[in-house]
Amino acid sequence: MNFRENYEERRPLGGGLLRSKREWFESLRLIEDFQRRHGASVVCGHAPRDPETLRDGFA
């Protein structure tokens, strides 16, 4: 996922950053399903604190 707000609020990217809303929601559904089944953490690449959280988790 790109931004934490997009993931948590189930809000697709805007403007020219999104090719297909349908495909975006399908990707979101797959990520949510994987997270639920495996207890995975979701790291959003453009969320300021997420990469830091990931780094701290492996330290």
C-alpha cells in the first residue's frame, strides 16, 4: 500500500495515480485477507512512520 490513510479508510489513490478502482479494491481485498489469515503487518511505503516501525521490528 502507498499511504496509511488509503489503506485504513479504504480510499483509492486519486488523479493519475490510479489506473482502475476495481483493481485497486481487489488488491486491497487480497492484502486484507492475507493480513487476517497470517497475522501480517501492513507497511505503507509513503507513510512517514511505517518504514521506521518495520526497521524497529527487525532490530
